[in-house]
Amino acid sequence: MDLQNKVAIITGASSGIGEATARELDAAGMNLVLTARSEDKLNKLAASLTHATFVAGEVSDPELPKRLLEEALSSFGRADALVNNAGVMVVGTVETVDIEALCQMVRINVEAAFRMAYVFARHFKQHGNGFIVNLSSISGTTNYPTMAAYCGSKHAIESFTDCLRLELAGSGVGVGCVEPGKVATNLYQNWSEEEKQMVAIEQPLVAEDIARGIRFLLQQPSNVNIGRLLITPANQSA
């Protein structure tokens, strides 16, 4: 896909991988519709980009996907790509984990991602063009103790991506997921020091590494669909 003047919608855009992706796709010449909870952060980010607008909101709001699609169409006249990036991570032992926080994580990581993808898949299929990038994780391909629900949410994204890709094959709509390894983002900011040690690694990835991978998926020609892209630090062994 020639990304120049195409339109991408990015969830979880106010920081981390979402913000880095916004900057990477802006450099590629795309017009952007950004969403996250913080209106202030979105406003500052959009102002620093070439052609970007935003819709602040909770990604779990059932009405948000429709609002984002309407914003893309009203501001830029089209929608070409969805980067389904918003997500959270809750971990803990059976004895200590906050079950309500786990359930909220599933609403964000799974339910909201599914809803967003289906809304845009319908639009893309009607127009015979588009690409959906779902953010998974290396945790969607393996399992770790104390991370059962998080790994489960990412395994769900893996299966969902594959099934949607197969259903849309031949329609002009591509679907793929990116599986980051350990990335230095604020995903771990609320963890205890003991929990942070579980994922500690020298020279982790940075958000820009994942953003380049997302751009790579979107730039493939129409006869190519990269269904999975695993990106890990060179020294990550698990």
C-alpha cells in the first residue's frame, strides 16, 4: 500500500507504541485519527503531526468505533487502516491478583479490540480495501506464570486475527497482528518491583521498533498479507 494521503485510525495513541506509531505513519504521509482517554495528550500529539485529528474516549465505549469511523470520513473522506493498539496488562498470583482489574483488562484487550475490528472490517469490505493491525504480544504465543489472564487475552487476539484474515481473504481487506517482545513502555508502571523483575531485560525494545513493524505491514503490496510479525529484543530468550 502506498501510504501517502491514506488514513489510519490508531487506538491507545497518546503514549507508548500508539504515539510512536502515529509519528511513524505521519512520516509516511498518512492522515491520522487518534484516540485515547486523555484529550490534552491527544491535542498535543495531533498538533505536532502534519494531518491529524482525534476523538478522546474510553476504548471500551461501544460507540467509540463508530465515532472514529465518522471522524475519519468527515475529516479526510476515507479510512484505510486500523491500528488496534490500546491495551493494558494486569498480573498477579492466584492469591493476590485483582479479579475486577482482570475483567476490565479483558474488556479492553479483547472486547474493545473485537468491536473496533468488526466495525472497520465492515467498512473496509464494503469498499474493497483496508488493513487491520491488531497488537498482540509474545505472550499470545507462549505462557507465563502469574500472567494467565493477560496471556489468555493475547491468545484470543491471535486466534481472532487468523479467523478474520481467513474470512476476509480475497475481499481486498488485509488483517495481521504484531507480537512485541519486551518493550520499554509505561505498560509496567503500576507493577511492583518484584513483578518488574519478571520482565527485566537488558536493551529491551522501544516503542519506535514496533511502530516500524506496523508501517512495514501496511506498506506491503495488495497481493501480500503478513498475518503475524514477531518482534523481540535480540537478547530475549523467553
